[in-house]
Amino acid sequence: MATGTAVDVVMPQMGVSVSEGTITKWNKQVGDTIEADETLLEISTDKVDTEVPSPASGVVTEILVPEGETVDVGTVLARIGGEGAVAPASPPEPATQPAADAAEASASEGQAAPDEPKEPAPTPESSAPSGNGKSFVSPVVARIASEHGIDPSQVPGTGNAGRVTKKDIQAFIDSGGSAQPAAPPQPAAPAPAPAHTPAAAPQQTPTSQEAAPPGIGEQFEPMTAMRRGIAEHMRRSLDTSAHVTSAIEVDMSKVVQIRGKLKKEYEAAYGVNPTYLAFIARATAETLRDYPWVNGELRGDKIVTRNYVNLGFAVELADGKGLIVPVVKNAETLNLLGMAKGIADIAKRARDKQLAPDDVTGGTFTITNPGGYGTFHGTPVISQPQAGILGTYAIVKRPWVITDENGADAIAIRSMMNLTLTYDHRLVDGALAGRFLRDLRERLQTWGESDY
């Protein structure tokens, strides 16, 4: 349906650790008619190459970012007007685009920017003229500048009309530009204070990462946009949630036996490997239906619960120097085969950079699987705004006390796995987390034919 008002097309959020994207191709030009969900442009990020669909039907009235340019998530790329609308004679000045700044600020906080962001209330940092033509900076740029004592007007800007972007100010900080200006000369030092007088606080010095050059045997390696995004999201998660981790041991012997039986069948008939992760994910989705708070989130002063489970899976990228968390939607509706196919599909598309924006949004609970490398325990960080993340670890054969059918105890060799649940203690208490892990363990230890 055509829209009667202009609709902004913004750089989408392709995962919480992706902070920017590059325009690789415009499929439409100014004046072209486009239908909603028709491909408008193609973008590339550190993790994903994808097509961006049009958010509305109408006429492309403006293209604000040319092919080959890299911009922050949330940046307005183009505008689509109502059917028959004409493009303006010239693009507006950046100072008339507070919506772009609002979108950038929203995206930098790990949230997908809306198609029509509301105009933010002006703040001294974002609306006061800076004296060098860069009248506006986004709220996130203003916050970073304030934290590091930087005047944004002193930062070289690479955005439209010299606007300072988040990437610009981060580069300025990384180059040592965060140091405070030198203090004016002080008068001669006074006589020493009496012993009972508190000494003056030592002068704050820049961190070693900012000030110290590389030493012998050291070298600097630039932080990629992906790594910086991961760092920001993980730090924000620890600052937001009250992280607590509980662990439980699970006898996976039945799962090992059933997987051995199904592996050849699934690979021959369906071309998919029923991994241990697929078994755990299937049991997790079922258990989460009984624990809506573990599958929920805190939204302001309200608790959000759901009747569906969207499972996110941490996927390694770039030889361990990055990761993305694609999502299997409505995981509670999938049997074991469907879960195995879903996990294999999103993992392959993640590594091939073929995920769509919808593939990395909407997760309600996350599973991370470092056990593939032999680790037996960990304390994962929650992916905001979720309430929990499950860690799965190596299956190891260990002596274990079992009870036989006659009630007698015996020592047997069993395939054991540790599972951890890191949860937001603001919402999930330890007793609730313990019951969740207990029920998940029971499902895995009693896996039967009906659980396929």
C-alpha cells in the first residue's frame, strides 16, 4: 500500500555487535516506484551480506548514502514518499535530520531502529552549535564525548556535511585524543598539610591502553567494528542485569545412544546431522514453555512473558574473533529433525554472511556451545534484553554412581555433560533457575521415542 508521507529507510541492526554497514548496490534510483518488501538495496557488514527490503510502497524520493560508503547502524539511507511524490531539488542539510541521530542512538544500544524514529528532545550536547558547522551530534556521540571529556567540535567528522559519527569519535579516542587538556599553571605549592588533613587526590591519568605505546614484543592491532560492538554489548549487559550462574551435571548416555542410532538415518534421508546441540535445544524449548520468566524479560517495571520460544545460537565467526547470534523462531513447534535442520541452516548462513535482518532479531533465550572445544564450565553473559543464557559443555565419560532396577548402587561409566544457566537475578531467583535446570536434565536423561 502506498504511503502518503515520507518513510525513512535506515541501516538495519544486523546483530548486537554490528555497528556499521556498507552500501554495495542500490536496486532502485530516485524517481523509481517500489513496492513494500521489494529489494531496495544491498548492504555488507562484518558478519552479513544481505538485501534490504523497502519498508513501504511509493516513490524513491531521496538516496542519501551512495554506493561504497560505510555508515553507522540507524543512519537514514533513503526516503520513500507517497505514490506520485517527487524528489526534492536537493537533499536536506544534516542539521534537519534529527531522526537519523535518534535511529543511530537506538541502534547503538543494541535495538533495531524503527522505520520512523520520533524526534528526540534536544539536549545541550546534541543541539548546541559547536562552532565548526557540525551543529548536531547524535546522543550516543554526545555521551561518548562527555565520558571522555572531548569537545565534539574538535573531532574530524566523516558523516554528511562533516557530521561526527560514532566511528569518528571512537577513532579519535583510540588515537589518544581522549586526554584532558593540560591544566593552567598553578601557584607555588603550599606548605605540607597537617597530618590529619586528607591529601589531595592524585591526578587522573589516561588508561594504559590509551597512553602507553607498545612495548618490546608487543604490537597494536586495530579493534574492528564487530569487536567494538561485542565489547559494548557485553559491557552494557553486565551493567544492566544482575548476573548469576547455576550449573548442573547431566547424564547424556541415552542421548548418546539415540543419536548414534539416528545419525546415519538423518544424514542419508535428510542430509542433516542430529548434533547434541539439537537434542539440548529441543529439550530446552520444551522446558522454557513451563518457565515463562526464564523465557521472558524485564521491560521497564513490567515482566514480559510469551507463549513462544525464539532460540538464539551463538555462532563463531572470523576464527574466533567475532560471533553472531542468529535465531530459530518458534522453536517450541519443532521436533528433533526440524531443530537440527534449523540450527544447521542458520549456522551455515551466518558463516557465509547470508543472514537476513529478521534472522538476528527477536530472540527470547540464547544457547552457547563452547563444549565443542572441550570446555567443561563457563559463565556466559546474557544477551540483552533476555533473562537467561544456557551454556553447553563437553560430554566426558566419567565413573558415576547409578541405581539398578533392584535399588542397589553401582559405579558405571556414563557420558556426562555440565550445563550452566546464567540468569538475570532481577527477574529469576535461584530456586526457579534450579528447577528449570532440574527439569531440563530430566528431559535429557529420559529421552524416548516420543521426543523425536
